[in-house]
Amino acid sequence: MRETLFHQQLQFTRSFKKKLNEKLSTVGLFHSQWLLMYCMKKQQPVTLVEISNYLDVEKPTISRTVKRLEEQGLIEEVPSLDKREKRMHLTRKGEESYEEAQRIVTHFETGLMKEISDQDIETTLRTIQSLREKLYEEEIN
């Protein structure tokens, strides 16, 4: 069982993203865009570096996604005292799109979790947190 854990997790993640992309397409978003908007909603205004750190994604990838969301009118730059940093927040249209996407994501996730016990969810969350901590320890060593 241990030897298949990571393989199963990767397969689940791919399938999850694919299915969620199908659902989010009804509001014109992809999973990667949704994650960025989620981060913005929770921390706005936010810099690209803060998004990159939160999502653990390279800054060029974040920049491309930000550009697409700006072109859609969902996010915009906020004036900052420090000209070197680019602070972003959701526009009114972005807030509306976020709310629609949030309903889709919540419905999708609730359906997946319907028959899974709270105890199993807690165990899974503890396991994921422990593995993340070990990953970061490895980066230090």
C-alpha cells in the first residue's frame, strides 16, 4: 500500500483537476485561475510573490495566469507605494466570477466527500500536513 500512495495521489489530483476544469468552464475559468483568484480573495490586495509563495508555483507561471485574468477583467493592479511590487485584487466582475466559481467548487467537493467520514478527512489532512512538513525539511537538509 505504501508504494502506491503517491501514485494514487497524483492520479487523483490529475483527475480532480480535469473534472473541476470541466465544471469551471461554465464560468470561463480553469482550476489554475480559480486557485489564483481564491488566493486573492483571501489576502487581497496581494503581490505576485505572495501568490507564488502561497501556491508554491513559479513566478513566471503566476504572471501568465495574472495576465489572462487581467485580460478577462477579473483582476486589476492596485496602486502601491513601492513601484517594484505589483499588488493585485479582484475587480467587481472578478468578485462575481469568484462567487459563481466558489459555488461550483463547493458543490463539486461536497459531492466527492459525501460518504467520507469526518474522522477519515481529519486523518487525511494530518497525513498531508505531515508529508508537506517533511518535504520542506528535505529542502533545508
